[in-house]
Amino acid sequence: MTNDRPLFSIEKGWEVIRREANSLHVVVVGKIKGFLDLEVLRRSLLLVQLRHPLLNSHIVGPLDNLMFKTEGTEKIRLEVILNPEPEYWQTIFVNELNTKFENKKVLLRTTLVKPSGENTTNYFNYQNSSFSHRCYFCC
């Protein structure tokens, strides 16, 4: 299904601000206790991307002609980081919050911080670079 269309005025405004300020992305962190199967998580991300049309799009074009484009959109990537220390996840996510989000290929990025050793607490985050700030995992 294609979702190619120009950004609406409000969408364009938020995208221009996001590109200039690099501060308009939402970060959600979830704490998950116990075993977490990476393959199940990857399949879940694929299903979320299939269900939400904007996640099958990316934003292209100059500031005066921004468009959602479906063709060429990448699959949502899951970065997995083994956690050597109990509170290290906070450092990871603060760094991600301060990293520029390029939405030229996909509108969502995800990270899973997996425990090492005896700890069984996983931390999952997703960052939405889109101005809509929808909760894709709730709907």
C-alpha cells in the first residue's frame, strides 16, 4: 500500500522545526522483566510497521516540497546492546536522545538493552521522529 503524499501544513511545520532544532522526537522507554525473545520482538516490529501506513513511509524532498514516500522505506531496525551494568541503559538512551534522527529511510528507530549476568531486566526504547507522536504500540 502506498502512502505517497505531500505533508500537510502542520506536518511540514513540525518537520522543518525538527530538522533545524533536532529536538522534536519522542523517546519512550519500557522496562521488561524476564526473558525476551529477540525474534519475537523483530516480528512484532514488522507487524507494527505493516499496520501503520506512516511507518511504511519516509520523508523526502527539500523544505519547500516535503513528501511522504513509501518506496525505499527501510524496515524498522532493532539495535541490541548487551548491558554490562544495571544502570548503563540510562546512558545509552540519553545518548540516543541527543543523536540526530534522520527520517530519510524510516520514521521509527528502536533499541533493546539486554541484561548480562544475573540481571533479567530488559529496557526497550523507540524513538519516533515524526511530528504525529503517535503511540504505534498501543493501537
